[in-house]
Amino acid sequence: MKNADMPAMPLDSQAEGDIAQGYRYSHTGLTKREHFAALAMNGLMSMDIKGRLGPRATAAGAVKYADALLEALEDS
């Protein structure tokens, strides 16, 4: 599995109690790529006060930043 597809904050736990006794569950949540893109999008949106970029351009830019970060992490 590529680093970009790995879970950003995986959760593996075992529930306790009468109803879920012995039930194991796992939640992978967002991938690292999705998480990094969301963080980048937050930063891009905070810089674009007048909303000139628009949502599609902002999202595309955020994905490019996320991919660049993942590539840099692979190289290090």
C-alpha cells in the first residue's frame, strides 16, 4: 500500500459492555492524502479572502500540495 493510501489516524479497538461484548472494530478514516489535502485547502481558503480562486481551483491546488508533501516524504 502506498503511503498516500495509508490511514491518517487509524483506530483499532475492542468495544466492551453488554451489547458489544467481544466485538472488534477498525476505522481507517481519511487517507493521508485526503487529510493533507484538507489541511492545505484550509490554508488556501484562509489566504483567498475575496474568494477569487473558487472551490474547484482551491480543491485542485490543495490536492497538488498534498501530493507534493507525500512525494517529499517518500524521498526523505
